[in-house]
Amino acid sequence: MLLGVVADDFTGASDIANTLAKGLAPEGGLRTVQYLGIPTAPAAADIEAAIVSLKSRSIPAAEAVAQSLAALDFLLASGCRQIIFKYCSTFDSTPEGNIGPVGEALAHRLGVRGVIACPAFPDAGRSIYKGHLFVHDRLLNESGMQNHPLNPMTDADLRRWLRRQTQEPVGLVDWGTVAQGAAAIRDGLAAAAARGDRLVVVDALTNGDLLSIAQACAEATLMTGGSGIALGLPRNFIKAGAAEGGAPAVKAITGPEALLVGSCSQATLGQIETHRRSHPVLALDVDKVMAGETTPQQLVTFICENRGRAPMVYSSARPEQITDLQVRHGRDEIAERLAGLFGVTAKAVFDAGVRRIVVGGGETAGAVVSALGVSSFRIGPEIDPGVPVLVAEDVDGLGMALKSGNFGAPDFFDKALRMLADETAR
């Protein structure tokens, strides 16, 4: 195995798995597998890149560090030459962590300094300038992320936010250096390491910047960031003769379908609105869920009665509604109850014959794949930037798409179901 990824949630893991499997034209990407949790058996011999998906984004920092180090041990034992710590392109975290503590812990274990921290993903509108993260033309803390129900992002200055989470200095390689190319970036990271900076925020405005960063980090032991930092990494291995390249290939999955959505992002709200114009949808009433009045069987009945019509069950709300619900029921209590409801529902509809399941939201995705008992996916073609087709390796006939909240075009849900079943997309 060449490259290993420690990912802090399941949808984000699919995002970077997509980037690595797709690669760049004309050479293509790496043969990629996504694990759900830390594997207990060795990776298949043909795998070139492995992503270990954790549910560590919103748990206590000490637990996130312990899980991430265990994932690192598996990847190193598998022979990985390069490690990536993957987190969200909107830097989802609190002032206490978990990005900084995990990044520092991995760097300490590997004995490296001057490790890049770059969540830029231009194809999804995320860019970094002077250490500040933008979502399209808005600073992160003005993009809607300041209203995130679990990890509200109230500061776009990544150095300042990251420094609150870390024990050591945080450096910066700004765009003026990045624009000069790979050699200048490499020198900037080396200078930061010499100053004692363990993590270094690196600016990026375009995919060209990300390719320069990848070239600069061809020999780096550890990188951290969003999926964008992986954009040029397959090319590094292919040019070095260590990988063959090519396009991802998985079998098409047909059969009944279900959409389970637990994200409250602005993009997801728009996608739900688009979907409901021509498909049956069931909106969950959180008050009824918390009172035990909404049961998994009700959701299963709705989905099964609407087979062939792309039925959707969702729990999403506007920021002001979320705040009111959290005051009444508690943030963690709501998240846990909804995740459990979606998980039980997913297992029941699969047992009833549903074979294509599309999930929106990282916490929801974690609950669903855990309930289904999936331990690994082969990575297929891209649906929308950051979201690939996934085919379970150990649950027969199951195809999925796991969408981070802010990802995907307005018609994402229809597109995902089509591509899961479309043989010509392979």
C-alpha cells in the first residue's frame, strides 16, 4: 500500500477516497478502498490507497487522538509511505479540537514538523488566503457555518483557530509563496519546521495551487487537510512508477432505493427542496422523535410504500429552528436520537430489499453504515465533486453514496441514484 488516510468522519472519507480513485487525466488514480472503522484484517494485496473512516470529529479530543493513532498504526503496518489526516473543507471543529490535537499527535508519532494544514477545495468553493478560509465569496464565519449545530465556526482565521487547539506554534505559507510553485512551497514548509512550527496553514485559491502543494509534498510523511490536498498525490506515485493509474471500476447496483438525510446545511436544504418537487418526502418532527412518537417502523413503511419513487426521509431545519430545538431537548441528545433512528431504519429497509441508499450528513452517514454492518467500500465513479459511488465489499448487493452537508448540485439525490445503477458510468 502506498498512501493511507485517517478521516474524521464517513462522508469526508468518501470525499477524499473519490479524489484518490479519480486522480487526474490522463493517468488516473489509485486503487482505493474505504474502511468503516479500523480494520481487523490486512488490506487486499491490490489496494494502493486506504482510507480509515472514523467518527471522531465531534467526540472528546482525547478519544479522537487515541482512535486516530490506532488508525495510523494500521496504515503504517500496511506499508503506507505517506499519511493524510483528512478533515472537512470547512474546518469543522471547536476551540478545543479535534483537528489540532489529532494533527499534533500524528506529527509527534511520525516525528515531523512543518506539516501542512490545508482544507482548501476550490471545486466546492473553499479557498484559503492569508490563512483565512473562504466559502465562495464569504469568510467561513459568514457562510452559514457559524450556525453549525455541532461545530459552529465563528472565526475564519485558521491560524488563530488552530492555535487555540494546539500546544505548539502554527505557521503560514501564504499565497505569495504558493504562487511561486512547488520549490518555494517546500522551502516555506522547511523554514516553518526550522522555527518549530508543528502545523502550517498553506494558502490555496485554485486547483493549480493544490497541484503545486502536492508536488512540494511528494516526499512528505504527513499532510493534513481537506480532500483537495490529495488532488495531485496519485500523479506523484504514478510518475514514480509505484502505481499503475487508471479509472475506478465497481459493479452497478440496481434495486429499490432510499434517501436518508440528516444534514442542516444550506446546500442540503436546497437539495431537499428540489427533490420534494417530484418525489415523496417525509420530514421528521424532532419534538415527536424526542417524545418517542416517531418510530423506525413508520419510516420503513413510508419508504417501502414508495418504492421506485426515490422516497426521502429527512431531518433538517433552519438555524433558528435548530437553536430552539436544542434549548428544549439538548444538542447531543437530539443528535444521538436521530442517528439511532436513521440507523435502525436503514437496516430495516435493507432487510426489506432496498439496495441503493443515499445518505446526507456526516453523523447520519456514520450511524447508517454502522447499522448496516459495512466494514469497507470499493470506490467507484464521481457523482458530484467530493462524492463517489460506493459499493460495499462485505454486504452483498449494497450501493451507497455518502454526502457531506454542503456538497452536491441541486439535483444531487436523483443523480446519485442514477449513477449507482448506471452500468455505462463505469
